[in-house]
Amino acid sequence: MRIVKEAAERKNEILDAAAELFAAKGYEETSTGDILDRVGIARGTLYYHFKSKEDILDALIDRVNGILIARAKEAAADRSLPVVERLIRTIMSLNVTGEAGIGHEVLEQVHKPQNALMHQKMQQTLLDGVVPVLTSLVEEGNAQGVFHVKYPRETTEMLVLYPVTVFDECFQQTPEQLANRVQAFIHNTEILLGAEEGSMAVPMATLFEQGL
């Protein structure tokens, strides 16, 4: 008996299968035929949901970004914490180094030189989703007198772009280089936000150590 599934469920099955195959075989070595065999569907069904293998990878990128943006919003919304810690947690929620289940097979593909446009799209989508969340926290800190930022949105863009680039697991660096960059990021974050010197050092260092 032929099993008919909802479009959203079938689409997610295709994405899950593609993610597993990209991780096991690599993006270039995975064919649409491999994906068809894994899901057990006809080629027409695949092309109903996705135009090409590149379209599938694009959808996987959107799914990873959706997870990261949701995590950022959750961190920012926890009003039981001071605005400084909420802002730090929101930034650190974008770091997926060593974390399972956040689409590492996708991240590996978008960081390859030949996929530069995909990488650019992923960063832009992430910025579009996260910057407004961080901007609201910076404005809240301004209102409390904790921060003194003249350009909240532009400043948050800087705060997002540096960690998602430099603290990415594909960015080759020694432990000493990483430690220096962490300290520099903490120091420069205080300057960018107009925060009291040393006010962010302890919570930021703690969150880095915890890998949050």
C-alpha cells in the first residue's frame, strides 16, 4: 500500500536523509539518487520539494540558521538575568563548536572555498535574524545606563560578525591564539558597548569556558 505523507513531513525526511549522507559521504559525493534511495521516494517527489541538490543544501542552511536564531531569542528573553549576561549568552548561543545536532555537515560544506556564496548567504540570514534581538538588548542596556552606545544596530553587527568568524571551529588557531582572541573580544566588547571596564570580563570568560 502506498504511503502518502504530508508535504512538510516528507520535506523534512528528505532534509534529514541529505544531512546524514552529506556527513557520511560528503556533499560532492552524494547524488540525488542516493537521497532517493535513503528516503524511498520517486525522483518526481524529490523535485516537487527541491529543484536540485544545491536547493537541498540551501534548505539545510536555513534550518541551521533557524535553530541558532531561536536559541538567540531564547537567551535574550530570560529576564531573570541582568541585561549584560543576557547579551553575552545571546552572542555565545551562536557558537556551535563541538556541539552535536546543529548541522556540522552543513557548516563544513558552506565553509569550502567553492561554496563562498552559500557561506555569505548563511551569514547574512543569521545577521538578519539575530541583530534585531541583540539591538533590543543594547538599547535596554542604554536605558539602564549600563551601556553607552550611539549606534546600537551597527555595534551589534560588529559583535556578531567577529565571534561567528573567529570562533568558528573551522578557523585554524592554536590554544594560545584562541585565548588571546577571547581576551581581546571581551576587552573590545566593553569598549564598543561603552560598558564599565572589567564589568563584562568575568561573565564572558565564564561563558567561554562553559562553551555556551
